[in-house]
Amino acid sequence: MALSVEMKVLIIFFSILLLHVPAMVYAQDDQSGFISIDCGSPQGSSYTENATGINYVSDDGFIDAGVRHDIFNWSERVYNTLRSFPENKRNCYTLKLPKGKNNRYLIRAKFYYGDSRGQPPQFDLYIGADFWATIDILDPAKYIFQEMIHLASSDYIYVCLVNTGQGDPFITSLELRLLDATMYKDGSPLSLVRLHRVDFGTSEIVRYEDDKYDRLWLQPDKQALYRSIQTPRTVSLKPFSEEQVPLKVMSTAITPVNSTYIYYNYQWSETTSVDFMVYIHLAEVEILESNQKREFSIYNNDRWIGTVSPSTNITTIKTYVSSNSPIANRLILNRTLNSTLPPILNALEIYTLKQLQQYQTDDQDATAIWSTKSAYGLKKINWQGDPCVPKEFVWVGLNCDYSFPRAARIISLNLSSRGLSGEIATALANLTMIESLDLSNNNLTGNVPNFLARLANLRIVNLTGNNFTRPLPAELITKSNKGSIWLSIEESSCEDKTHKSSWMHIMVVILAPIIGCIVVLSIVVFIVKQHKRKALIKTEEVITPTKQQFSYSELVGITNNFQNEIGRGGFGRVFHGYVGDDQVAVKMLSGSSSQGYREFQAEVKFLMKNHHPNITSLVGYCDDNNHKGIIYEFMANGSLGKHLFDGSPTVLSWERRSQIGCDVAEGLAYLHHGCRPPIVHRDVKPSNVLLNEGFDAKLADFGLSRAFATDDATHITSLKVAGTLGYLDPEYHTTGRLTEKSDVYSFGVLLLELITSRRVLSEGVNIVHWVKSQVEAGHVETIIDSRLDGRFDINTAVKVVETAFACVSPKSKKRPTMNDVVMDLKHYLQAEKTCQSESMSLLNLKL
């Protein structure tokens, strides 16, 4: 049937169109599953490598550290640069996986040093927190590479170079390739580290595009007893193998030169005891006559793996090899009696099996913190690799909780004084486990976001020193008022004075009468309150006048007109003075004090009734109209905090610290078990522990102390939670139920400060979390104040740390009583003294 002109035109059009439509491709055929990084190439550069057709990009989007170098020794552009790392012990590339976790990826790192650069360094290569390989360049004129097949459990892969003290680490290129889900699954969940990947019967390297996954198939060393054979054009191989070995690789093979030769022997060895996965790829590449048969058995050392007769269907024989000792392994292909032809071998892959920890930061947290880093352009701060793992390289300003079974969670972020600008990064809303956020002293603007109030675990928010607009979110203010969030931010600035004058006139007319009424009403309320306050003080008769009571004029004489100020706090200023020949400290209640008359009454009343060697002694008090003061025994060495923090020249010995811990514990034990009814201090911290001339410790500041209603009472219900941030019992903070165990928690924090000389909140990190992370990493000695230079018995030190941990247990029922703590600390102190005595005796013997 003749075709019309129109039909002919359509056929020609669609024929041309089909010539320009590419065939259906896998993801890797268009490199969508590739990450190809030319390390050290100029910032922002990208290109297509002529030899492979692979698209490479600069590494500036994957790492912040390092120094780029030009080499110009190779025809392939990727080998013309490298990046070295003269700074930091550990530097990491961060790869955001193209298809995310639960996929298998090939990761390849290449290293070419250049033969004109001197002696190459030696360093270690890590994937995340797990050791991968030691990079040792034997010939600087040749490149080496390390390759791993890895089933990712996270959306991120971190490739890290670690300086081992033998030169600056470097890297030439880093490549990642997404593999098909069916490939190499026999090693799951272990990772496969390439030992050998060999294409037999060829003289060239096969890779992309012949291998769409860009595996490198290398040629073996030449062997005189074997010849190469190649598939003739009349033979069509069928890609049947799960490992999807390229047809170009399978189209060649080797076989013995002499057809009567019965076996092929391939050997490899390892210097350590490791397990292997071996993939033997086979296909018949010769046209066999009807009377010919090729059949052979495969052995690993003396273990039979199977018998095979290759066909044009590509077949992969897989075997697991376990080595209990470093030995030479042999793969033997042995012709069977039924075979007329010797064995052949097309390709071979040998991998060592590696168990990776794969414990990383939670993906949501990692994405949030990386997005935050990007939003603020934080390149000067050393944020590299996994934010939380390993613990010794946790990002500066971060604190992480490692108690979760599969991933670490970020619980604290301190970006104070980092020059941040713009608004608060929205990515922070995804840090769902965060407890403390410090963005103070930056140039942040805009609205404070409401998501801060919706972060269920957030307890501390410091936004001071920025320029946020008002009003603040109502939900955040409500939480702050309730005490469930400690919010620090400047008061709102004065109203904008640029309103139109007419608008101001209208507002004045409307508001003037209202303001007048409010002022009159406020005066009336103030007078009534003052009258009630005086009546209450008069009727309560809280402090009975005694010989310990002093007049204000007497305090002026005692302190020489308040000449020598020795301290100040929430109560007011403290002055040095004399009562007779005895030195005293006089604490005067300030009119603007955050502590008021009730606290003054409580402290005087307590000290008049209770006496203990480890509680400050009351010399007297002043309750003279508007002048309130308390006179204490003078403590020559001031507060404990003075000797622990801020670069104090005094280095307390371990034995002295142990004794101070015992002293404070005995003071608290007296309050809990020696007073009737029991008393809770509520504000145990180093500034409230005073040291006398002999460094004996005494508890001070009882203005917040509370007595139980009866001896049998189990708790006090407190509508207003009182205490100091960081030392507050988390159970008391959330429930308002105050018990002796609340003091136990605060004491545990103080004990950790004694051990470490580190403040309770340092760079936004709570000392409890910090010490816990160090101990879990096995770094007990590193938490102890480095100024001690190891002058302590590590065994007793560990015991003291264990006691502190018991005290700061989140559940009050799991905390010891202060009587138990006293017994333990006294025992450890005695052990320390015995150890020191034995050391001195040994030293004297040597002398």
C-alpha cells in the first residue's frame, strides 16, 4: 500500500526524534548516584575528566580546613591537585548521600603525592569514628587508593584523615558511587574493604563507562604459564550475575598455555587475622567443539567450594573465608576428570570484612546543625565530620547525649559571641532533644521564634546581647514565668518615638485619666502593703532580741565605716571587721537585693539554733529599722569557688579536695539527719562553701533553707522553685517536690567541680553531661584537674567520681543519703592518705 506524503513526513520526523532520545538508563549511567570530588581544585571549579567522562567538582563544599596544592604531574586532571592538612589532628569530608541511608555505596579515596615533593607522610584514614586503613605511600610517583563497599545506616558519610605524627595528611580525590540493591549483599551488614579486584586476560584498566558503577578493574601481573583469551564476536555473553560485572571485563579470561595443565592457583595474604569475601566471576569465552568440555572444581586452600562448567551466562561463585591467623590464602581451580579443557578465570574480587560501629549523630540532629552552620557561615569554628562522634572530637559548643542506642543526640548548643547575624536559624527547631541554647552576644535580629517554646526538652535559653524585635512569643513568656524555661534576654526598649504627633495627642487624651487613676490606686496599695508588712513583722516576732544583736552604729564601728569590702552576692555586700580581737565578716542586706527580709530572718533564725563544725558560726546580727546585717566568723580563705575557677593560683591537692568534700558532706548530713525536723539547704554550690585558715570547709548562706513540717515528712511542696541554675535537682525543678535528695544532687555537682575545677556550665555544656561523656569514653584521668599533674591515686579518684555520679542520678530514689556519702568519702580519703604515706615511705627508702 502506497504511503501518503504526510505519512512519509511523519515517519521521517519521528525517526530523527528517536535518534536523539537516549536509551533507558540506570541511575548511575547519568552519574546521579555519584559524588566525585577533586580535592584541592580551585574553589567553585567543576569539569569533566576527558579520560573517564566523569564530572568532578571542587572540595570546597565538603570541607572547611586544609591547604590546596598544585602538582601538574599527570595527564588526568584529577591528579593535578591535592589538599593537605597541616592543622588539626582530625579533618573530615562530609558526604550527604544522594539516595540516603539503607543503600549500599562504594567509597573510594585516592592519594597521589608527587615525586618532587619529598618524603610522603603516613597517616590514618577513617570512616566516621571507625578506622579504615593506614595510608603509607611507598612510591610517591604512583597513586594508591582505598576502596570500601558500605551499607549506610545514616544519611551522612564522614571520611576523615587523622594525623599520626608522621607528616601532614593529604588526599587527591574522593569518590562515592551508589550501587544496586542486589549487589554485594552477602557481606551485610559488614562493610567490604577492597583487597583485590582483577580483570584477567586484559592489559587495560576497566572503569566507567564500561562499568556503570565505576569500579576499578585492574590487570594482574603477567604469568608465563597462562595465556589470555577473548570472546569472539560470534559469542554473546549474558549478564546474569547479581554483582553486575561489566561485559567488557567478562569478555576476557586466562587459561593455562598447556591444555593438559590441570589447575590455576591464585594467592593472597594478609598480615593480620581477617575474614574475606571472595567473588569468582566466570563465563565461557571460547567456542567449544561438540567433543570438548570445560569443568573444574574450586578450592580455597583445602576447602572445596564447588564444581562449575562455565557457559555464556555470567556466573559468580561467592565464598566466605575465615582466617584465624595471618596466612597465605590460595584459590585453586582444578580440572575434573570429565573435562577436556583446563580451567578459565575471567575476574576475581577479594574483600576483607570490616565491622563498623556506625554509631553517629542522629540524622535529624546532624541535618539541623549542618543547616545552622550553613545559615550562619560558620567556617572559622572547627566544625568538621560527625557533630558528636567520636566523643573526643565533638564539635566546639556542642554537648551530646550518648545514652541513646542507635545515635547520639545534641542536647546543648553554645554559639555565644560568634558574630552571628540575621534571624535565629529555623533549622534549630529540629534539635528536638536540646536542653540548653546560648545565642548571646551576637548581632541577631528579627522576631524570637515561637518554636523555642515548643522544644519539649529546652530548659535554658540565653538570647542576651542581640537586637530582637518585640513582643516576645506569648508561649515562651508563659513558660519563662512558670519556670519551665530559664529565659535570659534584655528588657524591651522604650517605645518608638517617631509616631505622628496627632496620634500621640489622641493617646495622651485617652490615657491621661487612666494613668492618673492607676497612680492613685498604686499609692493606696503601697500604703496598705507597708502597713501589713510592719504589722506582720511586729506580730511574728521572728527574731528574739539576744546578746548577739547589734545596732547599726555598732556595725559601723565593727567594720570601720564599711571600709574593707571582701565580697558581694545576691544578699548584698560583705565587709571585713573585728568584734574585739576576733575577725568577722559582716553581710549587709542591700535594698535592691534579690533576697529579702524573709531570707534574712530564715538565716539568722537557723544559725541561732543550729551549730556544727561544718556550718558557719553566727557571731551576731543587726535588725535596726532599714539596716539588716549578719555577722559571721571570718573565713580567711574565702569561698571554694575562688580556689577552683578563673585561673586561681591556688592548686588544691587531691587530698585537700577530698577533705573539703567530706566537710561539706558532713554539714549536709547534719542538716538532713541531725536536725529536728530535717532541713534542706536548697543552694549548695562552691560560692556557698567557705574555707577557714586551715582550709576546713563550712556551709554558708542558709537564706533559702527550708525545714520539714515534721520529722516524718517526706517532702516539701514548693510553688516557687529556688536555687541556682545547674545545681537544681531536675526532679525538684519539674515537680516542685523538695526533699533531702535535692541537696544530694547539688552536692554531686559540687563534687564534680571539685574533681575537675570546671564550672557547672562551661561553654554552655553542663558538667554532668561532660564528665559522663568522658568517663564513657574511658577518659577518667582526663577529667581530673590537669594542674594536679597526676598526683593522686587513680583508684580512689574513680571511686569519688562514682559517688558523684550516684548523687546526680536523675531519679532521686537512686541517690544515696548524705550519711552514705560521708561514709564513702571518708573511706576514700583514708585510702588516699594511706597511698600517699606509702609513696613517701618508698621515696624515703630510695633516698
